[in-house]
Amino acid sequence: MSTQTLDLEALQHYLQDKLPGFSGKLRAEKFAGGQSNPTFLLSDDSQKWVLRRKPPGELLASAHAVDREYRVLSALENTDVPVARTYLLCEDESVIGSMFYIMEFLEGRVFWDPELPEVDSKEERAAIYADMNRVLAALHSVDPKSVGLEDFGRPGNYFERQVGRWTKQYRASETEHSPAMERLIAWLPENMPQDDGLVSLVHGDYRLDNLMFHPTEPRVIGVLDWELSTLGHPLADLSYQVMAWQMPAGDGLRGLTGCDRAALGIPSDEEYIASYCERTGRKDIANWNFYLVFCFFRLAAILQGVKKRSLIGTASSAEADAKGALVEPLAEMGVRYIDV
């Protein structure tokens, strides 16, 4: 079964008495974008849902954990973190060829360009960034134990675990030698900040286009794509978001470097970080460049997996080749932050 299609007959039979309100003929349409877990809009004659599945075929160990996504979405349903409601998890791979879950369809806006060209005023752009900041702080303020997620990650130094994990994942999907990646792999363990013991739920891919905004208001109504979520250090999410803005504006990397952020109403890195610190009660952030370097390395390692899946034919998006080509440029940007 292709990653681009679903066995609708088998799915309809499975959902018939399991999905509340489902009736009529099932239809499916794959969402554009996304490099990891294929995502589909399901509908019958009166309702809509979203299905996310593991890609079929050979996969890297621990990747595409849709069951973890389902668990964290369900746990956050009654918190200040806006998420889609979950309906069911199917772990029986015989139904459509891989594990999947079904959640609420949210009607809203997804912004792909951080310059927000489709937004009319600088005031609304500022409000969008402010709410993105608010939701990130709310996520990091959730007590994992209170929502049943106290075992959602391993104990110990989060960044040490992550460097080890993504080095292993990178090696498993390596397709050619990268001097920049080799330098990052050597530098990160040698420059690891001392563990401060701070643990929160982290999203792992918190960025503008993984947020669903209200159709007309500058308000987040759903945080999307929880595949990389775990218990970890909150600065990983903050630095990942700021790292993305270091990319050049107006190209495939969709960054903010080179644009007039003040004229657009978009906060500077320093302003955004200060707002987050105020919301979370943090006074300052030491070793900031380490976190940026880590994020460049981690994203490059993730995209190397996309590149490998493209080569073996299991990538879930036609954009996989283009994303895979970004591995070396991202690693080189990380090296530049070592040398600052």
C-alpha cells in the first residue's frame, strides 16, 4: 500500500462501529506537506476527521511513533494547551498496513511563512507571535504527572540523550560523508551544559506551521504533529523555534534573517525569548549557542532520515528530496554557531 493512499474499503469496515457518528461512504484526501507520518482528511456525508498513520515499509527504530502522539494529545485535552480531540488508536497493522489514529478535524489557518505575508497588519502579526509564545509557555507549565505522562521520557540529561539518539539515527540513515555533521557530532558531547534538572513536556517540533490558528483571530486552537514529543528540557523547544528564524527569509528554509521584523510587527529573537522567560519565571539563559547548535544538528539528522526514506521509497511527501538536500547546509549553519 502506498504512503499516498488508504485502503478505504478496509478502513470503512473497521470504523463502522468504532468511530462515533460515522456513517455513509468514507472519503479520504492526503494533506500536503509533512515528511514523517502521512496525514489524511477523512469525511463521510456529514463529518470530518483527521487520520495519521505510520508509513508502511521499513522504518528506523523508534521513529513514526503515532501511538505516542495519540497518548500525549489525549493527555493534554483538558489543559491550557490547545489540541485536537482524539477518537481512537488502531494498533492492528492488518487494517490498512500500519498503525494509525483518528482525531478531531480543526477548521482554521496554518501559516507556512514566518513573515506572515497573508496577514494584513503588524498588530495581528505581533498578536500571532505572542500567542505562539503563550502556548509554548503553557506547554512547559503542564505538570507531566498530573496528566499521566510522568513516564513519557527517560530520566537523566535530556540533551545528552538527544545527542546520542540523533547521532544513532543519523548513522542509521547516513548516505554520504558530511564534514559538518562530523564536527557537530564531536563538539556537542564535549560542550554539554551541566544538567539543571529541569524537566517538562516538550513538543520536539514546535514551530509556526505546526500550529493551527483560529480562522479569524490571532489565537492558537491546536498544536499539531506531536511525534517527537517527550519529557525533556523546555529550552529545547524554545531554541528550536528561534533556530528556525536564523534561516534566510524568502527561500525554502522559511526563516527571518534579512527581513525587517520590526516593520512587520514580528518580535526580535531577544524580545521573543524575554517574553517566554517572563511567562515561565526564568531569569536568563546561559549557553544559548549550545542550544542553537544542538537544534541545527538535530534538524539535520531528522532530514537525513527523510533523505534515506526518499531513496528507499517510503517518504510521505513529494518534497522529501528537497528536504534531504538541506542536511549539509543546516549542519554548516550549526558549525558557524560553534565558531561565533
